[in-house]
Amino acid sequence: MNKYPINYYKDKYCSDCGRRVSDAATRCHSCAMKNNFKLGLINIKGKRNHFYKDGIKTKQHFCIVCNAPISYYAVKYGKHKCRRHS
Ligand SMILES: [Zn+2]
Ligand SMILES: [Zn+2]
């Protein structure tokens, strides 16, 4: 009377979405990823923007007109303004 396949995981569920997860995990893969983003372990911007590797250039700058986030280069070569206002 074993209604589960042999390799089925134990009754372990993702703490976020309730999906069944492997024995050692507390979250399913996608929720673990989301959680890592939340904790700042993975930085999407950091991955996309190679300037983030440089500590000085990682400082966040903002447009002096509209306060939108701007790049290091907008500060260095622009007038500290976003694309719309430079
Ligand atoms: Zn999940
Ligand atoms: Zn602006």
C-alpha cells in the first residue's frame, strides 16, 4: 500500500510556497533564490553592471533635478543629472 513513488521526498515543504522540497532544503529552488535576493546575497544590478566591481563607482548617485538614480559616469562626465535632464 505504498502510494508514493520510491524516490519521493519526505514530507518536507517549501516554507514560502508550500511546494515539496528535498529533505535538506527549507525552501524550493525558486523561493531560495528570491530569498537570496531579499537578503542581498545576490545583486541583480551588480551582475548586470560591471562597474559595481569598483568600490568607488558603486556609490549610488542621484540626479540633482529629479533624484533618479544615475551612473557614475553621469557624475564624472555629465552634470550630475539623469539622461532626461542632462
Ligand atoms: Zn517555494
Ligand atoms: Zn533627472
